Amino acid sequence: MKPKIDLPFETLSWIGGLDGHVQMLEQTLLPLQEVQLEVRTVPAMVDAIYRLAVRGAPAIGVAAGYGMALGVQAAGPGEVLQAARTTKATLDASRPTAVNLSWATNRILRHLEALAEAGPGVTDHQLKQAVLDEAHAIYHGDQDTCRRMGEHGAALIGDGHTVLTHCNAGALATAGMGTALAPIYTAHAQGKRVAVFADETRPLLQGARITTWELMKAGVEVRLITDGMAARVMGEGKIDAVFVGSDRIARNGDVCNKIGTYGVAISAHHHEVPFHVVAPLSTVDPALESGEQIPIEERPAEEITEGFGDRTAPPGAQVYAPAFDVTPAALVTSIITEVGVIERPDTAKLEQALRAGGVSF
Ligand code: MRU
């Protein structure tokens, strides 16, 4: 019998039919308020993605898929394809690093183009329905992918293990049970005793606000630490493995994830703690040979100097605010995908996994 994993919240979903809208948990207000945000237009979706109301690479992909459905809703006769192209360009520009966003909009646009080319008999209504159907397929596919990654990753977690995670790569970062947290939820449901140390994740505190929130809701033991404590905790021998997610993985296995992940990987390497990355194949960007080519989002200085209202730096202080960093493949013990575990990733192994997942590159 499969272990049952019930999470008492939904990250985002589509409400209604062709003229429907997106409902999402407004993540900027967590953990103090649980507010549902209704998103009915493309600009509202861009805003939600940029503000991190919805965040985490797979969830951004799912949101962008539904954004495409919103973008073609009002398209006039013969204008569906053009509306989809314009919407894709607008959504793709909302955040640059997580490749799942353009992966999802690409997938929908390619699907639509193939249908439109199939002949003049295809109606605008059918084209709009095809966009929504494909967005739903991305949503359900993500749930299934999370479940598979959870099963592969749980095999690496022993009874009584303590793992460390950075940022939030849980249910709130996907349409399913998460990437990095999926093995933890699965191991927990299998009856293994598993505990988590969660880095708070400066500056937007996805670890403190979101990871602790969802693990506590799921009944998984979690202890919050500041980012600077991770090396100390590993040095104390408290961590059996690190599990993180990713926003983009280059073909050679270099892994881009939330700022601070690289430092965690260096610490893990130094302390001989396995460093696992859990990510769907939609996070692999086969067009990039190495992590140096990954575009790194820079966020407004205010997120560091007055992130949650209170000023914590002198007015006028200069700030550098990259939101992501790149961990070289040499520091990665494994990448756990829906098609299995890639140990000590390199270009040949990544390409093999892409082929196994039916991804053309
Ligand atoms: O800026 P965010 O909150 O979107 O960053 C999220 C992360 O870095 C996650 O670790 C990554 O997207 C993987 S989520 C399954």
C-alpha cells in the first residue's frame, strides 16, 4: 500500500472552465495570514510571480501555464495564436532564473502551434480549450513528478535521519508535495523518523516563513536556524544529508538555487555530508552547457534593507542583491529527478536522464 501524504492546503489551482481564473495561497503573507488570491489577468499573474505570491520553480511553471490560459481568454476571432505568443513573452519576463516558467509557456505554445497548423477546421474555442487543457496537464504532471521524486529520494533517507534544507522547495513551491521536501514527506509517511533543520533563507525568509509552516502542518519535526548556523550544525554532526531544490540545472550538472545554497554545499562537502538536489527534468536547461550561463535575478535593495517593514540598514546603504547562486556539479552528490537518481552528475549522465524522460534536446 502506498503511504498517504495529505497536505491541508493548496498552492494554486484553476477555478471554473474556459472563462475561469487562478486561485493561489498568497505566500507573501505567510505564516501570519492564510489569504487566497484570485488572479484573473496576465498582468495580475506577472505581478503575483514577481512579488513571490506564487514562487518556487515548478509552481511558477504551473502558474505561467495558467497565465497562458488567462492570456487567450479574450482573444478575438483568429487571434488566439498571436495572443498566446504575446502572453508568453510577457510571462517569461516576470522572473528570469527559474527555467520552469519558459518551459511551461513553450510547451503550451508549441502544442497550440501544432494544433493551429493542423488545419483551418480548428475553431478558436478549441484552441483556447487546448491551452487550458495543456495547463491542466502541466499541473497534474507536476503532482505526479513530485510523487516520483519523493519515492526515489526517500530511499536515501534512513530511519532516524536529520536533514537540512535551504529556502522552500516544498508543496508551496509546486502543485504537488514539493521537490526537496517530497523525499522527507514520503519517508515520514513510510513511518521513518525524520527531522529537518530549515535555514531561514535571507532575505525573504522562505525557510522561516514557509518551510517551517508547511512541515509543521504536515507533522514533520522541524527546527529553524539562521543561514549562518548551517555550517556549525553540520560540524556538530547533526546532519545526515542536505536536500535542496533547484531553479535551473545546466547540462553539466551545475545547480542554480536560492542564494546561500552554494555556501551550504561547500559546508556539506567539507563535513562529508551528502548534498542532494531534487528537481524535475523541466528544471534542466539543456541549452546551457554550464552554470555560468544561468541568468541570475537581482532583487530590489529594499528586500534586504527593509524586507518586512523595519529598516535594518542605514538609509542610502549600498546593496548587492542576487537572488540565486550556482553550486558546481563537483559539490553535488546526486540529482534526484522523476526518472531516478543521477549520482555525481555530469553532462553524459544528465543527457542520459533527459533521454530517459523523453526530453528532446
Ligand atoms: O525566490 P523563490 O522563493 O522562488 O526561490 C525558490 C527556490 O530557490 C527553490 O529552492 C527552487 O525554486 C526549487 S522549488 C521546488
